[in-house]
Amino acid sequence: MLINTTLVETFKNKTMEFETEIEKAKVMVEFDYQPEEAMVRYYSDGSGYPGCSASVDSVSVYWHTQKFNSTTLKHEDVEIDITDLLEELGHDLDQLCWDYLEEL
């Protein structure tokens, strides 16, 4: 279930972010996406470029929640990185990102 999408372009890579549900918790997934680049046989100077396949890198998953601050006696919003936990539980985070890209 995709809820929100944000796209920020950085150089050739795109930093992408989307919200989804994993293990009954709403989480934010952020990753770098490098779109496929076509091969260029010859540039005007005689050189070429072999191209590259699409890739997903630097996947991070965050859970937004609140914690109680006993000093201020108020709840504060916190963001907890749960990437390692989800990988240990066997979730394929790269595939989650590819599935998201297919739905765009």
C-alpha cells in the first residue's frame, strides 16, 4: 500500500522516498535510483560510453513514532532507522524498491 511519494534529483542519481506498510507498521523507505543509461557508440571525439544498467542503492527504512521526554513532559516525534532489523527478518528491501518503481 503506497501512500506518499517524494522525488529529489541529485546529479545522475535520483533520491526517492515513499511510505508503505511493512509488518503492519507504516514506514518511510528512502533509496538512490540510477536509471539505465544507453550505450553511446561514438561521441564526436571518437570515444564511446558502454552505458549502465539501472540500479538501486543506499536503501534506508525509517519508522516514525513518538517518545515521551520526561524532562519537558511532552511527547516528541522521533525517526528510528529499522533497516538492519528488517534485513535480519528477511525482508528484501531492494526488491521492495524495484516493486515501487514498477508501479510508477
